[in-house]
Amino acid sequence: METTDNTRTTVFQVTGLTCADCAALVREALKNLAGVFAIGEAWTEKAVEVSVTHDPLAAPPETIARAI
């Protein structure tokens, strides 16, 4: 994993994901974005918390949100 000094971890609350296959599609979309270094997920009763470690200049939160 290549990171820079300018990394940030942003957490997105994603609703509507009902299975591991849905989450895999999200991970696949995110890993193809330039500037994304790591992706994590935590399932709750109402949503999936997707944490993304990224370079905010190369992959701003708005771009990540659109990919999700």
C-alpha cells in the first residue's frame, strides 16, 4: 500500500447494501479509484460503514461518494 503524508480516512454510511456481494461491488469500484489506499467496512443494523483511506487531493470525498 503506497500512501502519502496527505492521507485521510473518511467514513461513509451506506444504506441499501444487503449482502456481502453488494459490499464487494462497492470495494471493487473504490479500489479502482486513483488515490484510494485502503477500504474497510463495518456492518451495523441499518447501514454499512465504509472507511476509505485516501489522498483527498487525488480522491476527494465527493468522488468516493459518487463511486459508492
